[in-house]
Amino acid sequence: MAIQVVGGGGILKERKYPVVFIILLLLISAVVLLLTNTASTLNPISFYPDAENPHPLSDSIPDSSDQEQEQEKQPEMVTKVTVPDEPQEQRTLPQKKGEDDFRDDFVDSIIHWEVCKGGNGVDYMPCLDNMKAIKALRTRRHMEHRERHCPKAKLHCLLPLPKGYQVPVPWPKSRDMKMFDVLLLCLTLFHSPDIEAKIIGFVQQFKLVRDCFYVILIWYDNVPHTKLVEYKKEQNWVVKSGNYLVFPGGGTQFKEGVDHYIEYIEKTLPAIQWGKNIRVVLDVGCGVASFGGHLLDKNVLTMSFAPKDEHEAQIQFALERGIPATLSVIGTQKLPFADNGFDLLHCARCRVHWDADGGKPLFELNRILRPGGFFAWSATPVYRDDNERDKKVWKAMVSITKAICWTVVAKAVDSNGIGLVIYQKPNSSSCYENRKENDPPICNNMDIKDKPWYTLLSTCINPLPVDSNGNPQSWPMPWPQRLTAKPPSLFTVPDVGETFYNDSKHWSELVPVYMNSLSLNWSSVRNVMDMNAGYAGFATALIDLPVWVMNVVPIEMPDTLGVIYDKGLIGMYHDWCESFNTYPRTYDLLHSSFLLETLQKRCEIMDVVVEIDRILRPEGYLVVQDSMEMIRKLGPILRSLHWSVKLYRNQFLVAKKTFWRPHLQS
């Protein structure tokens, strides 16, 4: 131990008290020895049941490629970390031995990280890239190969970063650019043979200049996929421009741009009132999510989803742009969304056969659509009758929508020949009761009691929700009042109103602590995930920030997802003992409030940490509020990943992910 002497006239320099100095040194030595011995009597091995037989956490991605490239194993020794025992406002968990009160040498001996092997390791998603399970499927007729097939063996390695990966372009980059920069960018995107003609064209066509402000950029190296650039070149989905991928807002049905298309929908049915009456939207088969991205400007929150298919990385593009999106498919299983949740559903050439299996896919839309909500469908069967296939599909849609009591409230064709039909779900049960045939039948309680998690599509339709007096459930208040008003679905659950309001009050008081005291750089945060959302109080308190929150309701927790949609927010169900349906490095901040303590009863915390590392981008944050016992378990694991880890008020752990990977020297 080194003792630094400050000042020239102290007792040590004058040597007047040699006996006192010696006694002081002895006392300090005794305290250090005592602390060392005390730390060694703790039982840190109990945090890790397998510590008696230490082994490296290394693995390859199972069946990720038929021509898997073998890589040399490069295990790294981890750094040591402990949580100091004495309370203080902020503590950085030490990295070097000898800086803390506990001894965690056991961590060095049991956690040896390695980089995952495999051809598609950079973008690996365990439950969607399980090629062994996919190859064993008996049929792919109903998109079974696009559904979840989680491997039994957990991922015990870290995914590599794409070559040249860097922190995503801040949201929204293009809107912060100067007019001159926007013009230069547009000149690159919209090719004219003559520069002078281009500039004159921009002056004459102000709309094109305006649309350029909605161009959003991402780094090409972060998502280095160009298949859509070529495949959808004529439709202006995505353009490669130097080091960027650029999204001009084109689409199969967006001949004059997505903004024109959004306005076209509202003109066709003015009752939609984007951002007031319609707040929560589901975009089925979303492409690169330009529809949902542009609806953000109208205060509409869109859950965009598509399967992982031949349209390479479309959901990854969306999330990299800062647009809410997830990977899912309407196949054989129910979507992980709440009953009666969305205000409007949208499909623009989404390639879903709504009439398949007697209409099961349409029954699923009916389940998740709010009573009185709308389904906007733009596809060739709506406006073309020059081929038998389209005629057959339209005839089937007429039959099925009539059977489930949907009514056509608007139908139109725009100047580009793009057709649109808008259906409305009933808000009373009278139509169901007056049907000549009970086909499809109304589901009973046994059919709808569980959360839709690995649940087969129904052959029945859900009854409409009612309040405690048996009256039809009302439509939520207009946005933004609905965010803080009592959610309509709360009326169906007795004695929860007080719990709901206490939750809202709790988070409104706690989030300012997150904002001001936890050393989070909120300017770098766009995509947020609340891993245990409850009533979405955390997301509600963040509403004034330029962020969006994926509110996750774990399957073992109370079902609050319907309330979350009532508030005008989005979310989904998930089991955190499995991998989440998202690409790696897609979220900027993950928040966990008293989830891990419950979760460890069913699965290993180490596996959850590996999944968190997969989801979180470098320089992203993990914020955990949990018991000190859980934080003591979590801290060493996160430090072994070379994350910076800090403890606040003995209850908040804040960890920041770095660019470190085991094959790189730290």
C-alpha cells in the first residue's frame, strides 16, 4: 500500500512522533488483513452452482451454416468485480484486484468468453435460425419455418460485431441536416442527367424537397445487406449512398411516396384521424417500416412486423433507423399481442393469404383488433378483376369478413391506380347473435384463458369485451388524453384501479431519478425495451423524450398488455428464458425492474445476460432495479463482459456495454 504525503510541515517530515507512525502502519495493516480474511470466508461459489467444475463459456451457433467456418478459440480471462458493502450514492464497481472489499477471484476461473462461430453469427437469432429444427419440419405450407424454434442448448458465446460497426446515426439524422445538405443528398438519390435541371426540379417540386427531410440514414457497415437495394430498386425502398443506406420512403403501394399514401387513407375515411382517434397501429408485412416510420410524425405508434425471409434484414433496417418493429409471422400460431389491442391494422401487399384454412389468419386479426377498429387493406384483389386469382381471393374475403361481422366502410382507388378497402370490426355483439349460421363459432373461456404464447390459431372468434356492467367496452380517450386516463380494459378487472394509479405515480417520481442521477446519456437513446413493463409506467414517464419503448409482458407475470395498448403504447408477450425475436444490437437501453429475481427460478441468469448482450448495441445501457442479492450476482457477470458497471442507492445497477469482444484486446 502506497501512502502519499501532502505538505512540507507534517509530522512525518519532522519525525517527531516515530512511535505513532509505526502504530498507525500496524493498524492499517491489521485492517487490510482482516478485510481480506473476511472476504475469503464469504461463499461466492454459491452464486454459480457449477463453479466447482469451471469451464469456458464457449459455443458455436448450432446449425447456422452448412459450410461453417471454423475459428480458432480465443478465450479471454475476465476482470474482477465486486459490489462494495457500505452504502453510498454512486459506486463504480472496481475492475482490478485489491480495489474492493470482496474477493471475486472465482469469477476469473469460471467465465471465459469466446466469440460464436458460424457463417451468420453476426446476425444470429437463436429461435429463428435453428436450422436443425427447421430442416426437420414436415411441412412449410403454413410458414412453419418462419416461426419460433428455440434450440434446447443455450447460447454460451458472444456474437461478433460486423466489420466496421459503429454507433448508429442519431435519430433522426436527416431532419437535423441543413437544407443544402438535404439537397445534396437528394441529388444523389434522385438521378437526373443534369445538375442544373436537378436543382430547378427541386425548386419547382417543393414536395420532393419536403420528402427528402424524411429520408433516414443508417451506416451501411452496421447492416451490410444489399439484396433489397437491388430487389426493390424500382420502388425506392432503400438506396446505398456511400457509407450509408438511405430510405426515401418508397414502397410497392407508395407510388408517390409514403406520406401521400398515409394522407390517401385518411381522405378515404376521415374518421381515422391519425394521432387522435387512431394511435396504435399494426403494420403486417411492413417491408422496411416506412409506413410506421412516417406515422410517427402524426403521433401514431406503429408496431411493424414481418418474418425473417428472403427480404433480407428488413426488420433490422427498421430498428437501426429507430422505428418500432419486431419479427413475427402469421403462420400456425397466434401473434404475441393482446386481445382487442390495436386501433387499426394495415396490410399493403403483405403477402398473407387471409382466406387460408377457412380464414384463420383473418380470425387472428379479429382477435387483436379493438372493437370498432379498422383494417386497411391495399392489394391487387381489391382493385383488379382481370385475373381469376384476384377474383377468387376477393370473393373469399367478402365471405369471411361477412361471417365475422366486419363491414366495408370505405373503398377507393387513387390517381396511381392503387386500390384500398377499409373494414371495421363491430363494437356490439348484435351481429354475432343475428347470424344465420354460427360459423365461425364464438370462442368459450377455455379457448382464450391463456396468453397467446405458442398457441395455435383459433377456429373461433373472440367474444367482444364488456365492462363490469355487461356493456360493450368503450373506445379509449383521444390521444394524448388516453395516456393518463383510466384504460377501458381496467373496468373488466375488479380492484385494480388503485394499483394502476399507484404504479403511474411511482414511475412518474422514479423516472426523474433515471434522468438526472444515473449518468445515462439520453441523447444516444432511441430504442428502449422495458423487460417487465407492468402497466407501462416507465414508458409513460418517458413520453416527452424522443424515444419509443417496447413494453414486454413476461408470460409468468400478470397480463397487463391490454392496458398498455389502451394507454396508446405498444408491447408484446415474451418468455425471458428464451431468446427475443429481434436482431442483434437493435436496442439502445434495456430496463429491468424486479424481473431477474423471479426469472432465476426457471432459468439461469447467465443465459439471460447472454441474450441481453445480444440485443443491446455497443455503448447501450442496461438499467436494473432489483434486490442486492441479484445485483451481486449480476455485477461480476457484466464486468466479465468488460461492461462499465455502477451501483446507485444500493438498488439501481447501471451497466454500459462496450465494443469489447473476446477476440479483441481490451
